[in-house]
Amino acid sequence: MQPYFLPYLGYWQIMNYVDTFVVYDDIQFTKKGWIHRNRYLNNGKDRFFTLPLKKDSDYLDVRDREISTNWPRDKQKLYNKIKGAYATAPFFNEGMTVFNRCIQCESQNLFTFLLHSIHVIKSVLDITSNIVTSSNIGSTKHLKGQSRVIEICRKVGADEYLNPIGGKELYNREAFEADGIALIFHEVGEVSYKQLNSAYVRNLSIIDTIMFNGINGTKALLPAFRLL
């Protein structure tokens, strides 16, 4: 999986299910993706919150990107944005404590920052799977797409690979089975919870889930998915 900034519940459901969770660090940064941003709820509508990045080449890997030098100032702005949006959420204090821990990383390296936040949420949700960084398991960067995933599975000794349902059009079960790997797809179940007085907005950041369900309530949602 790519290293996303406070991703939605499904990311953590996958992490909780597997034995080994591989996070890409040697993958090209994509500014239109979810690596440095996510969605939160503000006045009943989904909005984006974003990590400000230093201007640099769009061809750099995630591990080679840096957070903006203005981050100390922007961090407070981001904190205040989330604080204002969720001030009346039932588990506001829990949510803000977790959010604050996630953004209190001293490194301005983007991947280090994201990995820090991933470990914070993993710890909070009592997820015990092993997190491995892609560059630490041997060279696979010369491969693309499905071929790279299969090679990573080989290197970590996997007999099953779990991927979000969105990858169903990208991966071929027969290709995985030829290497003795079962390809399984994950889909979030019928998860719904009260978000103040607004209609439920799906797949917001895990911070939203914690704000409205608390840490224990969010843990209870981890098994709410289907395998296809």
C-alpha cells in the first residue's frame, strides 16, 4: 500500500487482517492522490486537509519529498481547522489527542512523517501486524504494477495478498496463483455512523471515524468488511 495521510477505515481494516503490511517508500509521489491529503467533515460536507510540501520535482519518490519549511506555522492552522470542524463531536478529545500525536513528528521528510502517523494509528487501534518498508525487503523498483506486487509477495514469503476492491481491474488471479499466492480483494462493509445532524459521508479520514465512534468504537469497526 502507499503511505497515505490518515487514510479511511478500510486501510486499517486491511492492516489489521494481514500478518505483514508493506508500505511503499520507493514509489513516485503523485500530487493528485491521497499521499499527503485526506477528507474530513465540515458543516455536513467533506473537505480536504493537506500537508504542505516543499516545491520539487514531480518525479521524486515519496521518500525524497519534504514537508514545507512553513510547516511549524501551517501545522497550527491544520490543527485549528480540525479542532473547529469537530468541536461538537462526541469523542472530540480522543480524536484531537490522536490527531495531535500524528502531526507531532519532528522530521520534515514526507515518508518519515507519514510512517510516524501510520504507527500512531496502528498503536491506538491495537493493530499487531508487522509493518515493512518496501525498500527494506530488496529491490523491486525496476518492476511495475502487478509484477512488482508479486515480487514483493515472494520476498516476504506471502501465500495470500489482500488488495482494496479498486484493484480488481488491475490484478489477475491466475498470475498470482502461478506463484502460489491467493489474490483476495477487500471491501468495506455496510459501515455507517452518526455524524452530528448531517447525512452520512463515507470513507472520510480515520480521524472522522474516531471523532464519532471513539477509539473503542473504531476498533469494533475493524472486522466490518468483506473478502471477495
